[in-house]
Amino acid sequence: MDRRRRGLAVGCAMVLVCGAFDVAPADAAEAPAPQLRAETRQAFERYVRLTDERNTAELARERNLLWVDGLPPGERDAAYVALKRGEVEMRKLQTRESGAAIPCPAGIIHHWVGLVFIPGAKLNDVLFILEDYNRHSVYFAPDVEQSRILSRDGDHFRVFLRFRRHKVITVVLNTEHEVRYYRDAPDRAHSRSSAIRIAEVKNAGQKDESEKPPGDDDGFLWGMETWWRMEERDGGVYLQSEVASLTRDIPAGLAWMIGPFIKSIPRETLSATLNSARKAVEARVAAGK
């Protein structure tokens, strides 16, 4: 195999693994690992701030708290029927500033919202599973390999999660998150989670395991912000998760090949998370706890 074909093959392999965390690294045969630039981080911070403001305004209105409630009547009714069938209803989002897209130089912001219905569940059942971080490695396996509460002060948590994904090669990330929960009413709650540290792990599980400096790595995941909403009604609980994540950008030379693949990964990851949460809650309900 000549050098050009060999480089393309390596690039394709990297494309498959990078999809696990919404990223497209440069062709490994030619491009160096990226660094998180200040302007990239600042763009994501502005995006998150505006998304936070929209979430705060929606929660203050105390109505139409689920994203499907904003659909036209026919589409909304169809969405609720699908939810009752056990499907995950999802939508790609984009926060805009004064009607314009927010540029993110050298990075990509992925933003999705998903919703599931958990029949027979109570709000406390859902909160128990979400707050039981010491067992997230059980509930959300195999994506979450390790999990533990680092500190807790009432409804304020600091947690450690190790993510592991495998596609051709294995990618491991050590992450720390600040999470706050809010009981809005007897039948409603929400939470806000921010990844405050993300470190790619080199040689995970080996004697020489080490972390790469955050932001000076392969760009698999540079930022992750999550908004959860829970509403108990219709004989169960609606559980909604909205996630905005930041990764490195797609090299122009490979955009035609990997662009469609990258776009599918955030949706699949969020869908898996919601399905795992529902399964864990259903097991708790079935056990009568």
C-alpha cells in the first residue's frame, strides 16, 4: 500500500473511533493533534451562556417545559403517541445570537435534545437514579466505566465519570462535573451539569497510564453541558436531556467523507443515555423500591 493510501486508511480508522465523542480528528498520517484555542473556548462559553438564558426563561414560564410541547398540534400529538410506545423523541438544536449562528473557530458545537417517557415511575424514582452517581458505571455501562461522588452538599454534586468508547481503537476520558438539582414543584424538577475537567487518558488500564493535559490532546471532547428536566404526569415521568458539547473541527480534506458520520453520533449517544436511564428507573420500579 503506498503512502497516500496508507494515510487514508489510518484516517478512516480514526474517523470511526472519534465518532464516539462527536469529533473528527485530523488525518492521523498528516496532521498534528489540535489544541483548544482561546477563541474556541470563548465561543463555546458564549453559546452555553445564551442556551442557559433560554432554559432559565422557559423554566420561569412553568409551562410547555418539554420540547415536544412547542410542536404544531398534529406533530405534538404524534410525538406523545411515540413516547408512549417507548420511543425516544429527539431534535437537533442551534442556539443563535440576534438571529445569527454563533461562529466557533477551530471547533464544532453539537447540540441535541431528547425525551423519553417512563410509565409507572414517580419523580423520586428518576431523581434517585440520576443522583446515584456511585452506580452510574452500572446504569450507563459500557459508556461509563467508572463513577463516583467526589463531594455533595445537599442538591449540589461534584462527580467523577470515566467514559470509555471503542471503535477500532479505544478512547478513554476522565471527566469531572458540577451538578445542581432543583425541585420546582411536587411533580417537576430539573438539573444543570457542567463538565469542569476533561482529560484524555493515554494507555488506560496499563501500568504507564497517564492523562494528557486538558485541551492539549486529540480533541475528542473539549466541553460538555447538560440540562435535564423531569415532569411526572400521564401515569409516569417524562425525562428530557439537552446536551451541548464541544469538539475539534473537521479537516477540510476529509469533510466530504466523515461529515455525515460525525453528525449521527451525538444523536446516537444521547439516545443511548436516555434509554439506559429509563431502563434503570424501570428496574427500580419493578423491584418496588
